Amino acid sequence: MTDEIWARDEIESPCVKLCVIQPEARICVGCYRSMDEIGSWSSMTPEARREVMAVLPERAKLLALRRGGRKARLKSR
């Protein structure tokens, strides 16, 4: 028996298993991917996944600006 059976190429993923979609930005608050990106992740090329991962830090800033809970939501109306 060889270790080749257990060798496999894992798909790179920014997932942190905190899967909640922020309704206004429509991105996951855990990994910052869109629902479309999450849904097509396993069929994307490694290059396409890396392109998405490169923009995730900028998306994180979008959610940081929107935080504030109920008080912030009421203030924005």
C-alpha cells in the first residue's frame, strides 16, 4: 500500500466556515466572496481563484464600513 491513495490536490479556498451573506453587500462575512463565486469555486481554475482571493482584502473593508448593528441601520434610514 502506498501513500499515493491519500495524496490529493486541495482546492485553495479562503473559506473560514463562517458562512453568512451580508444582505446589502451580498458577500460572505467570513470569506468575502460573492454567492456566485462561492457556488462556482470548485469549477474555477486555480488562476481564477487566485484572482478572486487577491481582491478579498478590499471587500473586507466594505463590510467594516457597514458595521454598527441596529443603531447604525436605523441611523442610515
